[in-house]
Amino acid sequence: MPCTDPITAWTLVLVHWNRADACLTTVGWFRDQQMPLDVIIVDNGSRPEELEALRTGLADVDDVELIEAGANLGFGPGANVGLRTWLAERSTEWCLLAPHDAQPGEGCLVSLAAALAGEPMAGLACADVGDGQTPMIDPYFGGVTRAARGGDGWEPADYPHGTLMVLRRGCLEEIGLFDERFFSYCEEADLGIRARRAGWSVGLVRGARVTNTHLGTSVAAVDYLQERNTLRLVRAMSGRYHTFIRLCISVWQLVDGLARPSHRPPVFDARARVLGIRDFLRGVTGPPPAHLYERRR
């Protein structure tokens, strides 16, 4: 049953890929939050030199478990490796989840704990990236944002963003983990939909600041995954009609981006978008085509 017991300890799952220095710094930032914390790091198939640097940096660090996945599983599947370990081997009720370069601000975990203590049905939550936006689900566009409502503290949201997510044991035991077919992008929106359908509350804790500004992979791979997975999410939650409209919008956005380069969003790669649409129609899931990791701005 849901409860409002104060949070006195956390488990933290970090998903790491090829940035040992950033990951070690992030561990330090979280440990500076002055709340009891044990850490699980999932290495997502990093290059040998980065993995060795991570092992060396963690050699004298207590309360950190390194799990080597052996391949780049994607953020959702990599997170699932750590979450399964948490559920099976830890007793904490709440788990923090972040990429290797998330930077929690001063008092972030205290603010999260205080907000969650007042929400007995909270199942998923996230920290505040400071953009004044709240995650929401649109039937045609999938995971988007809207302007924030109100001041600091708990704000209802449709899904938690992945910069710093908080997951409740009871919620995941009921709804399951991330859908690994997404690989990366949109998996947190899908998880939020499932949590709310099961009766759990989802929210963002305004004022619990976290920072993450690094794009961890190529623009082409990101654009491909966002295009393909958004279409997949819309089809799963809204059906064929909404998916057809979203496909039309995708084609229009592609043509407009080619015709008017100054109107392109920060993440735009025409060929990657075409491949994303194609692979959605073919039912392709999992990682993007390998060659997209080589395509840059």
C-alpha cells in the first residue's frame, strides 16, 4: 500500500556510456547531497579505455556497484539492468535514475524527498531542469511540455523526464520496467502512461534542480530515435487515426526543414528522419542503424 513515510535513503542508478570522467564527477555530486545513498552504475558497452578509467576511478569508492552490460543497450534497457538489481537486491523504496552526466543542484534530493512525502500515491517523479516546463502527453505529438503552473513543490505531470527520474518500488512491481523496444527516447513517456493508467500519480518537483546539457550521441541517431519512437508511442496510445495525422505532420516538418534551413529545430537530420519514418512503418525497434552514430551536425 502507498505510504507517506519519510525518505531516509536512496538507491541511485546511473547509466554510463563512454564518459568515465563525467560519470565519476556525477557520483561525487550525488554523494555531496548529504543523504544516505548507494549507487549502481550500469556501463552500456563503453570503449575499453573508458571502462578501465571508470573501474580505476571507482576502486576506492564505497557503496558503488559497477555492472558491465557488455554492449550499448540504449538508455531504457541499460536502466532496466540497474533497476532489476535494485528490485532484487536492495530494500530502498525509492530509486533515482539518471544518465552519467546529470548534476543535481544543492538540496535537490532533500526537495524531492519532501515533495514525495506529501504524495501518498506518487509512483514516478522527476527533478526540475529549470526550463519552466512540465512534461505532458499529446495524442498527436507524444511526449511534449507545457508551461509550468504554480511555484516550487509537487506539480502533476504526464510523465517524468529522464534527466533525473525517481521511481517507486511498488509502482514498478505493478507496471513493469521500461519497454526496451524504444532503446532510447519516449520510453519515459510510455512508462508514465502505464503508471497513470494503473492509478499512480506522476509529477515534477519544481525547485529540485538538476542540470544536464550534453548530447550524448550523434544528432542523426537522436533524430532517428525521436522520429521513430514518437510515431510508435502515438500509435500505442492513440490509435491509427492519430498516427496517420502524425505521419503527415512528420512529412511536413521534414519538407519544411529542407526548404527553410533557418526554421530547423536544434536536432534535425533529414536522412535520419526519413529512416525513422521508414523503420516505424516496417515495425523496426531497438537501436538505430549503426551508421547514424557517425553522422554529425
